[in-house]
Amino acid sequence: MTTITHPSFGEVAPDRVIVFDTTLRDGEQSPGFSMNLEEKLRMAEALEDLGVDVIEAGFAIASPGDFASVQAIAEKLQGAVVCSLARSGRADIQAAADALKPARRKRIHTFISTSPLHMKYKLQMEPEAVLQAVIDSVTFARQFTDDVEWSAEDGSRTEPDFLCRCVEAAIKAGATTINIPDTVGYAVPEEFAAIFTMLRERVPGADKVILSAHCHNDLGLAVANTLAAIKAGVRQVECTINGIGERAGNAALEEIAMALKTRHDAMPADSAIVTRNIVRTSKLLATITGFDVQPNKAIVGRNAFAHEAGIHQDGMLKHAGTYEIMTPESVGWAKSSLVLGKHSGRAAFRDKLKQLGYGEIGDNALNDAFQRFKRLADAKKVVFDEDIVALVDDEVVRAHDHVRFVSLDVHAGSKGPQRAVLELDIDGEVRSAESTGDGPVDATFKAIRMLFPHEADLKLYQVHAVTEGTDAQAKVTVRLEEKGKLVDGQGADTDTLVASARAYIHALNKLMVKRLRTAPAAPAA
Ligand code: KIV
Ligand code: ZN
């Protein structure tokens, strides 16, 4: 393999793997994972800090909200290449180009299905018409940027000859990255790798472009397929934080990055991922979406570095290498440490936030977070890093909410009736309501409904402790459903009922954003 010259990256060495993150597009597309503009911006900044090379910020034509998010991310990011997805039609590509206008470095990613099944049933197009659409879409996209990626949707189930023809046509039309998705997660590693070997052998110009792998996890093989593709010459991997994405998800960024780092002997390739920022980014995504990763999830699950069995603990004490193939610190796990006390000032708090990897936080969010930290330090004997992260993420993701929590007074216990008196700030006006209910949580949620009437149904109510101990902060997730739309909200507080109210209000705010998003025909990806 040789060095490739790429319009956005210059000389790309044979052992350099470009990380293309699609958390904000493929990840965000899956049910319950939608994010509003501020949340996407916060994630995009975290992805840039993580060292991601290309950030797929959204699908500009999908809705006004998607367009605005791609545009805002394009305006904000200085380092990473910002990308928008587009189907092959001109309107899609034009929308992507318009949204990306402010970007310092931009990419248009256009795709069309190439498998017999998709062409016949989904597109209802003849192969020759699809081939023409490949040429037209890439040619049109090149009018706006030199960095154009073309994807063969359902590429892994495409007939080899036709795939070669499409790839050759895309390269001739000016595509600089060729992506082969395993759209339905059907491929197995050897077979997926063989597709790239074939393209390199048979397609003229394939050695001058970046080949890319995009794997879904329906059979749990997304990361294995991606690594096999790297071995077969792929220089770009498409992935998401925590492996979120359509159905069973996409290949998990953190797993690919750590596999490359830990098994460099087996896969001599490097990414630019700053691995110590992995856990932070994973937690931020969990806070924003309300979906925690499973405890045994590789790299970022809370048990990923836990050693319970006595025999393992004994081995670890003698030599960490007995049961640990990488250090928890290398991916950003830190031992819980006492951080600040109730006498700590704003400067120390700001300093701590810097240490925890928060870049710029708006003054309002900082003030609110500081006030909450003071209350937390009063309520809790010890304040851990995890507490600060939960609290600040909670504050940052709420900075632009229309409905905000002000106060809650609850009468609970066995004598009843359980009652809640709640104050909310709704678009700058503080209103209050009192309600009884079947328990304090029900009373609180009813009071929210009185102050802000809505039709949504409660689908999930979940409570976790952020740290150990009876004075730990509670982290609550609330899932609401309205007309088939699902949203998850999160709240953290030492008082479980306050955390519950915050989580419900967060979900309501997300629902309002979702109502504004008028999706066109569901984008297939
Ligand atoms: O899975 C898929 O095929 C996709 C493409 C649009 C890249 O997400
Ligand atoms: Zn996909």
C-alpha cells in the first residue's frame, strides 16, 4: 500500500486510519436517540476533542432541525472535517452543500443502494439508472467541495461486478472516499475483507482514494468486520460512540480505537483518537440520550475494568497484566477521588471542570452548575468527579430549555395523601402548581402536566445511583412517547424526586424539539 493524497488530509500514510464518526447521523437516527441542536453541538465538540477526523453532523435535507444542526456544527468546529449525508438527488446534495457552507473543512457524503434487493424493491430502479445516478450525484457534489464520499448502500450484498462498476464510476466522477457499508450487518469478516481486496485488485484508481468500511452490528460482528477491512487495506472506519446506531447499532469507535492500540502487533495501523477522552465522551452521550451502556460493554462499561473474583484480584495485586490488557487510565477511567468541598470557590470549580475535560462552558451554565455544586456539597459529605460530571452535563444539556425546573416541595410517606408543590420556569415566567398522586413521583409528574399540559405517555422511569452511599446523587431517566415519537430525559440530584422532575422536564423539552422536526420520507441508511 502507498501514501494517498487526499483533499482534506493531504498525504495519508499507509498505516493511518481515518476515523469517521457518525454518532450524530446514523447513531441519532435510531429510536429514542434523537438530540437537539445544543446537544449535538456539545457532542460535536467532544468528538473533536476525542481526535475524530470526520464528523458526520447529520442529514441536512431530513428536516429543518437537521439542517440547522449541520450548519451550527459547521460554524463551530475548527479542526475536524464536517460532513453531511445526502441521497443521490440534487436537492439532497444542494441542502448538504448549503448547510456546510460555513465549515472550514467540509465533506459531502452521497449514497445510493446498489444491491439487487434494494434496487428492485426500495429504489425501483434498473441497475443502469443507478449507475448513472452515481455519476450524476458525485459530479454534482464535486461542484461544492473536493472532499466527496460515495457509499454503496447495502454494498456487502451487491453483486461484485456491479459494485466494481459503481465504484469505478464514482472515482472517475471525483469521489475521494469510497465507502462500502454492511448496511444490514450481514457480512462475516473474511467475506467483508474480500470485498476490499477485490476493489483494490479490479477497480482502476482504487489505490488513489480512501477506502472506507461502515458496519452494522446485527450479528454482533460490526467491529470484527471493520478490523478485517482494515487488514484488507481500508483507511477509513465509520463508527459511533458506544456503538449506537440503526437497529443493533454501528461499530463502536472506542472498541476499534483500543483494538488498534492494544493489538498493534496484529494490526499495524494507527488512528488519531485521544484514547484518554473515550470514557468522558461515552458518558456525555449517555447523559444526553438517556441510554447508559450495559455494564459489561467493552472499554466503557462500568465493569470493563472491575475484578470481582478473588483469584483475579489476587493476580491483579501481583501484576496488573495478569487480567488487564490495557489500563483503565488509558481510556479515561479515573479512580474516584475526593474533589472539592463546600468551601471551594468558583475558580477551583472552573479549574476542576478543565481537568475533567470541559472546554468552554457558557457563563450562565457555569453559574447554574456552581450553585448546584454548592447545594450538593452541603448535602453530601464527599463530592466525587462523577458527581461533578453528572451535575455539569445535566446543566449544559439544559442550557437552552424552554421549561426549566425551579423548586419542588413534596409530602411523602405512608400516611398520605402524597402531594407535590412544583415551580417551573416556562419561557422566563415562573409558575407553580400543587398536585396529589399515587406516591410522590406520580404527584410530581401530575404537577408538571398541570403546568405544561401535554399528551405524552410515560414509558420508562429508571433510577441509578451516580456513586456509592446513601447520600449519592440519583440519576433518573424518563422516557416519554407522543404519537410514536420517543424521547428520553435525564436528571441528577441528591434528591431522587428532584432528579425525577428534572428528568421529566428534560424529556418534555426534547419532545418540543422533536415536534418541530418534520421528517420527510424516512431516510434509508
Ligand atoms: O448503513 C448504511 O448503509 C449507511 C449509509 C448511508 C452509509 O448508513
Ligand atoms: Zn449505516
